[in-house]
Amino acid sequence: MIIVKDLEAYPEVLNVEDIQIILGIGRRQAYQLVSSQQFHSVRIGKRIKILKKVFVNWLYGN
């Protein structure tokens, strides 16, 4: 289980690579998760950004 304290080391705005590391999943799975629109993400050019607060709420089912 991921502890919130561990997530404090990450910036307030995550990228797909951060999500990949946090969840321990592959690159393709991380991109599929983000594109599934289970939580809000923003595309800026070629980069995808996710607010850490939004991701943590999704992660813990809030």
C-alpha cells in the first residue's frame, strides 16, 4: 500500500512517469490509465499533467 507520506516527496503536479513509479506499473499502463479519464488530467503540448491532490483522491477512492 502506498503511504501518503511517501507521496509528499513528489511535486504538486505529477506527470505520467510519476504515476508509473507510484503505482509500480508499466509505461503503457500508465498512459492507458490517464487516457481512461478516471481522474482529471491536462495535456500541455505533448506533456500530460495531473494534480497530485486529484490523483491521491482517486487513489484512495475519494
